[in-house]
Amino acid sequence: MKIKSRVKVSLLAASATVLLGLLALGARTEYGHWMERERFGAVPLSDIAPYRHRIFPHADGLVSMIRDQEERLRTDPKGYLVMASLAELYVQQAKLNGDQELFDRAQKLAEKSLAEMKVYNDGAKLVRADIAQARHQFKKAIQLAEEVLNDPHARSAKKQNALSIIVTAQLALGDPGEALVQVNRLLLESPSISDYTLKALVLMALGRDAEAHSTLRSALALEQVGDPQESTRLRAFWARLFMRHSRYDDANLLLQEALRISPGDSFALGLMGDTELSGGHPVQAERFYQEAFHSSKQTVHLLGIARAKELRGDSSGAREIREQIEKILRRELSNSSYGHRTELARLLLERGHPEDLSETVTLMRRELTLRHNPETYFYLVQALHRSGRISEARDLLPLLFKNGGYTLEYLQIAMIIESALQHRDAAAGYQRQALELKRFDVQTRS
């Protein structure tokens, strides 16, 4: 009963029960993505990265595969390979729909599979690494992925997947330099669209955006039919790169194409909400954030809804949503491995109550004991600045740029801090960098 009660207070369950009624989305089709299908149609909308393959009608093949493997496990309850395969499918599904209980199921199956057979069981080992990463246990994820890399019996494809986990975990820990070493190693083996996309993310973390753009072009050249998720992911990250440089028109085209390929992709939907909000269209932004939340149950999209409501003058609606999100996040932090301090810090900063600043600083200081990612530094710098601890905030700027590159929002906070300290030359220097960043003079079309 303990496990069940804990699951009930998970982010998925709490979000669904408390907030779905609050959002009042209206009628939906079986797959729930009527809006994007109707809007984006069957013809490529982007001349930056048009998807030239046939798009097949949506069918939930993953659910079907899970059912098949569950049936196989009922007939062969000690089949360690079936357990490992089903665990992998549960992880895939959990990443798509935000169902944290599926991670728990996958963990149990992987451990049970390894108890039956430790040798020739790279699938179960990889599942453990993947789950550790999902739970933000990045050092543990690296350790478990390295077990697969060092396994003489592990298959080549599983070793590639293990390297991808290591690269992603190193990025999350704030070590893009080492991540670049590992992703180049990954590309030496058998380069794929996902590997090049991952390298682009590493380059973006290093502030090498022009190289990231070129790398995404290389990823596009490897695009093949039958892998719509990777094709969608490529365009969504490419759009995010353009958004870093305020190129919202190009970003919007890429996201429309991403959603034409995979109408329910929560990451692309959330980014589309961001572009609409930046363009001053809060009603449209709110619709995209709502769709993104329904697909993933991630609170980051609820924060977007709150921002959209506030922008269109619905302060009480924004406040109500933020209050519900805060309850969920605090419950998660106290009851499970899935809590996100950075999301709580972001909420506290967006709410703008001076009395929250001390807690935000504490949350981010604690997060830095676990990882040195740019978001943690960014929220800490903001909290310190708003608290009047401007010199402390300034001292962290080099670490922010080292771990997150020179983005417009990072340069903006740096400019504000230097101006507050009467460092006019330094502030002017950051302003020049921001203007140069906005230019981002790269070729977007072939």
C-alpha cells in the first residue's frame, strides 16, 4: 500500500486530478491532437527543413508493443529478456506521457531481469541508467551506463545508447566540455540523426551556436523515413536555437513542420507556446501549452499557461494555477525522486514575491551540490540580484556563461547586474554581444 499511496501523489496523478478541470480544454479526438493536424496539414510548411518523407496516420504502436510483451511475460514469467524488453518499452512510454509510475515498473522489471541473468543482459542494465537519468540522478546514470560500455558482451547498439546517456548526463551536470569529447566518440561509431542532434545541443551549451546550426544540417541529411520522433526532435531543437537569437519566424516554421510530423509532441508544442507568447499572442500560446501539458503532464507547461494568462490580464487565473503547481512540486520534493527544485525556483521567481527570494537561493545552492547546469546558475543569479546581493550575483556570471554559453537572457541579466554596480563599460560590452547574437548570420535555406 505504501507504493500505491506514493504513486497517487506523483506529479502525473496530482497534476491530472487537480489541474485538468481547471484548464477546461474542451472536446478532443481519440488521439487528442486535432488542433495541429487541422492547422498544419500534409504539405511541408518549412523551407528550412522540410520533411520529405510520407507521414503515416498516427497509430499507437508503442501501446500495442507493451501489450504484446505483457502477454508474453504472463506466459513466461521468468523470461529475463522479455522483462528487459518490457522495461525498455515502459521507459519509452513514461518519457512520452509523463507517467512516473511506469518508471517504477520498469525499474522493478529490470532488477528482476538482472536477478535472473546478469550476463548478456545489456537491455536491463541500460534501463537502469535511463531511469536514473530520468530521476535526475545523473552521476548514477553515468556509472550505470559505463557498466554497459565496459560489458564485453554488450551489443554495439546498446553501447551507443549508453554513450548517449552519458553525454546527456554530463550536459545536465554542467560539463559540456567532456560531453563534447564523448559525443564525438559517439559519432565515430555509426553517426545518426539523433547523435548529430545531441552534438548540436552540446555545442549550444558551449555557446558555439553557428557550429550547432551546421551540425543540425548534418543531422537533417541523415533523415530517414520511419523515425518521426527523431525528425521532430531535430526540428524542435533547431527552433530553440533560433529562439536563442530572437529569430522567432524561422523557429515558428520549424515547429510547424515538427508538429506536422508528430502532432502531439509536447516539447515542440511547448516551444510553439513560447514563440506565440514572445510574439504577444497569449491566447494562442495558452492553447499550445495546454496541449503540451496533456501530452506530457510536465509542470513547465503549466507555468507557461500561467504566464499566458497573466499576459492577457487574467491575474487571478495565473495565481490559481501557480498555487496548484507549487503544491504539486513541494509534495514531489518531499515524497519522491522526481521532484524538480529548478521548476520550483522558476515558479517562485515568476511569482515575484520578495519573501520567496531567500528560499530560491537556498534551493539553487542545494541543487548546485548535485549538478552545475546553466538553469541552476541562472535562477540563482536572478534570486541574488533581486535580493540586493548584486556582487554575489556578479561573481557567478562566469560560471553561468561557462555552463550555458552566451544567450540573450544570460547577457541581459549580466547587463542589468553590471549597470546596477555602475560598471558602464562592462554593461556596454554585454549589450554589444547581445546585438551581435541577435544577428546570427547563418544560412537557413539550402
